Amino acid sequence: MSLTPQTYWAEHAWIDGRVESDVVIESAPDGRIAAVRTSVEVPPAGSVGLRGLTLPGLANAHSHAFHRALRGTVQADHGAGAAPGRQGQATAGDGQRAPDSFWTWREVMYAVAQNLTPERYFDLARVVYAEMALAGITCVGEFHYVHHQPDGTPYGEPNAMGDALIAAAAEAGIRITLLDTCYLSSGFGAAPAARQLRFSDGDADAWAARASAIKADGEHARVGAAIHSVRAVPAGQLATVVRWADERHAPLHVHLSEQTAENEACLQAHGRTPTQLLADHGALGPRTTAVHATHLTEQDIRLLGGAAATVCMCPTTERDLADGIGPAVQLQDAGSPLSLGSDSHAVIDLLEEARAMELDERLRTGKRGHWTAAQLLRAATEDGHACLGWSDAGRIEPGYLADFTTIALDSIRTAGTPPRLGPETAVFAASNADVRHTVVAGRHVVREGHHQLVQHAPGAMAEAIAAVRTP
Ligand SMILES: [Zn+2]
């Protein structure tokens, strides 16, 4: 890969935990940072100015791109789903709203998943990833499980869907880790339901064979593995997915204990918690990321922390789906790095995810100050990238990937605080609307709030969503 070297001049930049001013950042033809110099008061000739606070690019560690099609509408729709193992979910016969839950939301989500084709998914993901770039995100972890045609028949190109997502990220100018997801059953010992047929490869060996054929260049796209959940992969096949990731030194992600119903069903089927089940099958280690990890026992927390597994918190989704608040403080104290994801894309705003993790903890405990702004930014940058297999991103430092984003410090939301408190302003006051620039591999993808590669993004988003909401 050869890119045009570029010199940027950042008004302020967050480097190694400190706010520096008048910072020159040079990118090299390999897309990495060639040099960083601070206190350069006169911008070098030909440099591109970045007014505001420049941060390392944000890593969105957990995404299902197609869930973006549910935004807003799912707040009004009511599916007829019920929690696994529970019968007779109430329905609204008298004009009252039926009780809405994660499980009713999931029914609406499945209906959209049925309508995806590789072409429609490419169109939708391209604009969703453009929205991410506009929010300062330079790398996405796409937890991808819509592999096959609706009846489960593979496409002529078995990775047509995954290829579409990798191509979409390229068009939107951001990096992607395709977390190819093994999803085989609808519950403990249950075959996939009709709407889950397209997620399933049949067994873990067939999943591994297909996943092995995914083409990714390692520079723009990398590949990891995912276990959808302990509900979706039979215990006897977990080791196959773990081995696949081990052989490639690849990330291994898993949805874990988002709902108490999963814990109850796992205890019934296996006599142990989902975390314990994963541990017993070798699935917990430093390349593992547990997503949500909301309802855990003390022993679960010890297992995750002891394995140095990352925990990916998705607070805006967990809020939206009424999941609960996961024990992020205890997990971190036990040894788990933290990362952040926008998951269902109720909003795409990593700054909001970062502050939500802290603010949710304040509400629960009645205390403030669980994390500093710098610690929250680290989850959104360096630790987020690391859990996606990009330990060479997430810092503004020579040798690291030239991925960064600039937050305005002079908008109506952010004006008035001194630049040295830029990180606090970014995390606790700014939003995605304050993202002014995004640079990926030295390339200026978002300039003054405008995406340079995807034109008319809002209109394209509306069209792409209309297409996938139509059978
Ligand atoms: Zn998820």
C-alpha cells in the first residue's frame, strides 16, 4: 500500500495522556505516523490544519451494521417474541402497550435480517460506516453472523456477505475487523429457528472452513472469530472456534450474559454460568473480548479478569434494551481491559458510550469519579483497537497507524473550557456533532464535518434503510 504522505498541524493533541499544543503529525506512505513534533508554533508549509483537540481514532469494538435500520422505528414497533424458556408473553389486546423487552426487540431485528442481500447490505453498511467516520471512529469490529441466503443455502461466493462488509468499510474509509460469527443453534440443544437459518453453517467445522476463506489484506481489514453466545454454539463445538482463533492469533469475541434468561438457561443445561462454560472450553484469554458481561457472579468476574479478557461495554444499547448495568469497575479491578461499542446503533457516538459507562456507574453507586476522562478515552482508543487485533493503532506516536480524529473545542457545546481540559470536554460535553476531522492511514476522510468519500450520506442512508425494511 502506498499513500500520499501528509503533514497535519493540530492545534491541540492528546499524546501519551497529556494535552500538547501546536502539534505536527506526519504520515508516511505506509499509512503510519512518521513523526510527531510538539510546540511547532508556525504550521509547516502545505500542512493541513486540525483546529480543536486531536485524539487517536476511536475504535467501535462492537457493531452489527444492519441494526442501524431499526433506529427510531423500533421504539414504536412491538414484536411478539418471548424470552427463551418463557411462555405466554403478554400481548396488547386492550390498546395498552405490550411489555417490550430485549426479546420483542429481537423479533423486529430478525425481520430486517431476513431482507438483507449482499448488495443491500453493502449499500447500508457503507453509509453506517460513513456515519462512524463522521463520529470519529476509524476502526469497527463488525460482529457478523448473517452469512447465508434466508433459507440457509450458501451464496455462490460463500463469504459474499462478509466481503460486502469489508468493501463497505473500504468505501467509507475506515478499518474493519470482520468478527466472523459462529451461530448454530437457537438455544441450548435447540436447532436454529426459521429466521436463524441464514446465520448457521451447520456445525463449527463448516463455520471454520468458510471463515478460513475470507480475504482480508491485513492493512484495511483483519479477520477475527466470534462465538455468538453460549446459546448459539453447542458446548461441544466451542473448542473448534477457539482453536481457529488461536491458530491465527486472532481476536475472539462473544456475547456474554447480556440477559438473565441466558444465565438461567445455561445453568439449567450445563449446571454452570456462561462465563464458567466458556472458561471450561478454553475460550477465555487475552485475545478474548466478552461483550456486555452484564449479569455476572463474583466468580465470573474473577475468571474474566484473571484471563485478562477484554470486556466491551455498549451502554447506549444496554440502556435501550433494558439489559442492566454491567460490573465494569469490578471487571477492570480484576484485570480486564475495557472497550466500547455502539452495538445496535441506537446512536453512533463513542464519546457518549464513554461517558455513559461512567454516568451509569454514578447512578448505581451514588458516587462520582469511577474513571477519569483519560481512562475513558483509553477504552475508546488504544484498548478498543487492541481487542480488535490492531495493537498498532490507538496512539498518536511514530510507528502507529496514522488514524486520528479532531473534536471541536469552540462549538456551542464545548466552548469555554481551557484546552488542557480537552479530554474532559470531549468525554463529558462533546458529541458526534463536534467531530470535525477524521484521518485514517494519513488520509483525510472527514474534513470540517463532511465525509470526503460518501456523498449525500443522509439520503443514501434513508434509501438503504428503506430497501432492507422491504421484503
Ligand atoms: Zn451485539
